[in-house]
Amino acid sequence: MRTILILGAGRSASALITQLIHDAPREEWRITVVDRDLAHAQALVGGGTAVARAEQGDAGDPAVRDRLIAAHDLVISMLPAFMHVDVVKDCLRLRRHVITPSYVPDALWPLHAEAKAAGLIFLNELGLDPGIDHMSAMRILDRIRGEGGRMEAFESYCGGLIAPESDDNPWGYKFTWNPRNVVLAGQGGMARTIKDGSYKYLPYHRLFRETVRVTVPGFGAFDGYANRDSLKYRAHYGLQEIPTLVRGTLRKAGFCAAWDAFVQLGCTDDGFAMELRPNATWEEYVEAFLPHDVERDVRSNLAHTLGLDPKGEVMARLDWLGLFGHERIGVQGLSPAATLQHLLEAKWKLGPADKDMVVMWHRFRYTVEDRHQELQASLVVLGEDPVRTGMARTVGLPLAFAARLVLGDRLKGRGVLLPIEREIYDPVLDALEEAGIVFNEEEVEG
């Protein structure tokens, strides 16, 4: 009997837990789901199951982590990314395998040699993005290289969005994953890419202005903006000499131009607490970021300051949020970003019948025997409801399928790993296809 510990039962955990419970009788697993909110964890586990149980616990408490990790064979951390290093260090000390869906932090790589020597698997970046993006890209890249192809460009974009039938606001967006991460997106440092052999460095204040248009067959046009450091994936993907490499995030067309207004104003700053009066309104929140102007109202002042058309789409999106009205904010003493998040969580909340949509798009340009070729691969996954979301499926299922590999002793690799090796990506992608998560490939004429 092998045991699995899931730390955290947030928005992306539902499909993971459901799949593990489904597999548990066959694989002879026992599963423990730990969350601060016991009722929520119990709801995801379901009643009457003999293979899984929920437990209340604070994974931020080292003593709690020690007790839980020591009692299990595999840890799947669904905690916020900043907590993963502590979990992994505990797993190293207690000699336990761990899987996470998050980017490998710099502090984790120095643990590779010790983890490898201990025979441990620390498998990271195994969700949607990062995760499915790596695995699907590597499968196609390895296939192209196997056919003698030489890569000229690789572009990859992904977005957690709202399904067309639930798209009922001018932003074309609702929260399907961690709202804080959405509000702070792009602030992790300079976006770094390479295009036609030239290195490009894009600072945060220009990130949402310099977008590209991505068209996904059957689902229309999206805006893509550069995501973090694309350059580090040259080595991971074996693309050290590639002239063009871009990884990015997708939003519905028009979203980025409106979001840029918040960036330019300073509303996404998370570094200080705002000093607003107790009954401050959203109009006062906006006014706090604008030049003093006794002749213009707040709305006109904002349009003038940012050079926006008062009757344009960006202002219409800001109007819809109620930013120029007299509704009270309801919170105080928070950062500009956290205050904005409070508003957006109310406005961009999934309704009881809403469905989300995950979109991923890759473009591969390469030559075979001096013949230029282009392949586009796209993935669209629709959710069922606000709990069984496409985001939860595409984040959680790769983790569940990887658990089979780890506990079944089917992986040769040890240490800090990414899902870029065939022994990982082939079985996980095959299992995803069986679950209906399938890429559509299309050869494009040059």
C-alpha cells in the first residue's frame, strides 16, 4: 500500500483528487488531502470513500508538515508557489518524493545532487503552464528532430479564459485560478525573448502594450503577451541555436489594452499599503493615482492622463467595473494590487452555470532538407462547471498521471526533474489523450 499526501485543496485540486481516488483501488493507494478549510477538502474528497480522507492543517507550520510528510510516500504540493521550497526541503530531509505544478525556483536547483544521491524524485512544472506546454512541445520537437528538421522558431502561448457561452462581460475574462497571480502577472522580472536572432527585453510597463495576435481554429483571435524568461528554455528544450523563441500568456482580444491602464496608473503595485479613508469609493481609489486636476472629473482626468479615447473600448471596460462610481470599496489598508483584486473578485467571479476554457497554442517553424515548414498545434479544454473546470483538469490530471509513474517506479531520472524527457511526457500525454485532452495539429503553408 502506497500513500499520497496532497497539500492544499485550492481551485486547481478538484480533478487531481478525483483522478487519484479513481485510480487508488487499482494502484493500492491511500490518499490524504490537507487544507486549512476542512469542509472544502471534505467536499472534494467526497463522503464514504475508503481510499481517501480529508484533514485540517496549516502547511505553513513546520511541525505539521513534518508529521504529514513523514507519514506518506509521495507529496503533491498544491500550495502557493512560494511555499514549495520549504516542502521540498522537508521531503529531502525525510526522504520522500514530491511533485509540484509550479516553476522551479532558483533555490531548488542546488538540491538536485543531494536528491539524486538519495534516489528521490522532485518533479516540478507538471501542471498546465508550466507542464502540458513542456510535454507537448518536447514531443513535437523530438519528432521534428527525428525527421532531420532544424528549428528556426518556436512560439508557445497559453491562457486560462472563460468559455464562449459564459463570456458575458466586456473584459472577456473571469477568474478560473488564483486571482492574486492574475493581478500580479508579469511582475516577475524582465520578459526575455529572442526574435530573428536578436535578444529582446521587455519591461513590465510595456508588457501589455506589445502584444501579438494569435488565432486558434474554431475559437477566434486572442492577444498574447510575453511570459517571464523564455530564454532559459533554450537549454531545456535543446534549442540553444534557435533564432526565435517566445513563450507567453493569452487573453481575449482587447483585454491587454485595458489592463495596461492599471499598469500605467500603478494600480497593480503590491509594495505599499494605501491610505484611503474608511468609506472611500472606487472613484477615490482611481483618483489617488491621477494628477491633481480641478477642471476635469476623475473619468476625464484618467482618459486625458493615459491618452485614451473617452468613448473607446478601454474606457468602456473600466466603466463596467464601476471605477468611476460612488460604491464604497469595503476594504482598507491594502496595497493597490490587493485593493484592485478585491473589486475584480466580485466582478470576475464565475457564476453557478459558468464554464471556463483553457487555450494553448504552439507554432513550430523549421527546415527539412532546405524546405521551410510550419506546424501549429492547439489545445482547447472546456470546463463543466465552476468546480470541475478546464483549469482544474489540465493542472490536476498531469499530476495524477505522474503519480502513477513515481509510485510505480517507472522513472529512471532522479533529483530535480522537469517533464521534458520521453519517459515522463509520453505516458502522461497518452493518458491525457485518453481523458480527452488532445492537441489539434495543422501544417501551415509558408
